[in-house]
Amino acid sequence: MKNITLKLAVLSAMTMLSAQVMATGLVALPSAGLAVSAGTNQPAGTTPYVTCNPTGNYGAQTPTAPSAGANNDCAVFLNTPATFTSVNASPVSGYTLIQSVNASVVNANGTTLAKRWQKTFRTSDQKMCVYATQFQMDATSTFDYDGTRAGTNTLEVNDIAFAGFSTNSSVNAGYYFSGAGTSSPVYRVGRSHTSVQMHSNAVGGASVASTFVLRPITTSAPAASTQINGPSPLGTEPYPNTATAGEQAGALSPNWVIFTLDLSGGPDEDGAPADPYSPWMYIEAACKDATPLVAGTPAALTDGIVLRQSGQETQPWVTVKTPSTYAPQSASATLY
């Protein structure tokens, strides 16, 4: 994990864009997945994933913020220099803010792990919604994922998965990088429930380890209900480890949308300082799980959001489930 690189040129470009102008904007995530061709660190097949920001090696090094001209797949730009507490403009035209919750607390092991901001934007016919979420990891949290290691081992969040989209044949997803109010871009986003572990060629390395995959494919994937897939669940294995094809695969899961990023409330194994702020993450989908579309008001969903530490460096796997304040009406967090 490294601090974000923000160039003055990027900030200048962002302030010139209108409220609804995007780079590539939200990207489509069909429930049937996407075809991907073979390449470096990439087998051919069907993948749940789209690559968003290709810089920073999934947080092992310093990423470059998205701009109007580069590194902007999945990214949107708003004309307001919003912070994590105030993004009231929809990333898609035709939507109005209808719901908002601020600083909702995420607890784990009896301590505050993070705070969550959520908003819902909805069309006038009440059939389509954009669900927006941002997290701030708590820098004072005493949550310790490994009591056998010295000091307080702060959780590093590598993936955040959202439930509730099972009957949407396609959803659109993306993110807003809000300058100083964001610590990480989104590296990839997918229609999957499972986090697929990523290793660099070395801790803090510049490239992906040779047997690890940029966009996991579905071939040989474990069950869609699997939380994390990879070769190093304990964090004590060799680094980088050697992954089999099955350990770098991820099943399609129409009910879930997963964002890969890099967050923590304190320093982690590569020596970088805290990176507490997520970008605003957006999912555009029907407001109610029904076909054909019907009007709906989003509702709370127990265990509707899952934060995971998937061992991008030498950490053990950790999963934290928390309610989603706003999810499609009648949605489920137990479907995959």
C-alpha cells in the first residue's frame, strides 16, 4: 500500500469538468461475464472483472489518480471538490439524491473499524437507482487481526463486496476519486462475491507475481459462496507464493459486485502509512429485485457489505460483514 500520487495537472483537469462529465464512466458488468484474451498474467476465458486503474500494482506501489486523459476506466468526475462527507451529485444524469446516511459505524471485535457513508440516487419513475458508498478506516481502532504479531496489526482492506443484485442481468459500476479525500483508486471491479488474492513480485514490488492473474476467469473457480481464494490464507507462506490456476479463479455471482482497492487505518507490511479513505463506489441497478422493472425504495440489508483483507502482502485472510443501509428492495445477501 502506498500513498496516492496526485499531480497538479490532474487536479486542474478535474476542476474543469462538469457535474455529469465522465472519462469512461460507469462500466457494464453483465451477469454472464466478459470475454478476456490471453496475455501477461492473464489466461483467456470468461471473467467477472473489468480493470479500472492499472497503476500502483494493486496498492503495492504508489498509484496515479485517474484523470480525464489516463487511468480512467470506471472513473467519473464531478465538478464539486467533494470530500468523503459530501458528494451529493449523481455520477449519472437523470438521477436525484433521495437517501443519505453519514458516518455509520462499522464495528469488529468490539472496536470501531471504520465509518461508512451511503447515498442513493433514483430516477423520477423510481425504477433505477445508483447506490453510492464510501468508507473511512479508523486510525484509532484497536482492531488487531493477529495477536501473535508485535504491535497493533491494522486491517488492510483489499476488496469490498456489495450484495443485492441477483435479478439484474447487467449492472453498471464505477468510482469517484475525490482528490485529497481519497487514498485509493479502484483497481478492478467485478460481478463476483469471491475475493481473489493478489501478490506482487516482492513486498512493495512493481509487478504482479508470475502466477497471479489480473482479471480472474471462471474456469476452475471454487463455489461462488467462497469468501477468498488464493494460495496464502495464513500470511506465513512464502512470498510471493505460487498460485495454481484454480487459486486465481473467481466464480460469477450475479447477486454481488466487488471492488478491489487498498485501504487501512494504519501502516501495513510494506511500510506505507495509513490509507484510510476509499473512493466513492457506485452501482447502478434496478431499485427492486424484480423483472420487469418496478418502482422501489431501497432498504437496509443485513450483511449486505463485506470487507476483506485478502493477503496482498503477508497478512492472513480476514472477512468483516456489515449491514448495507441502502440496497435494492427485497434484496438478499445469501444468494450468489
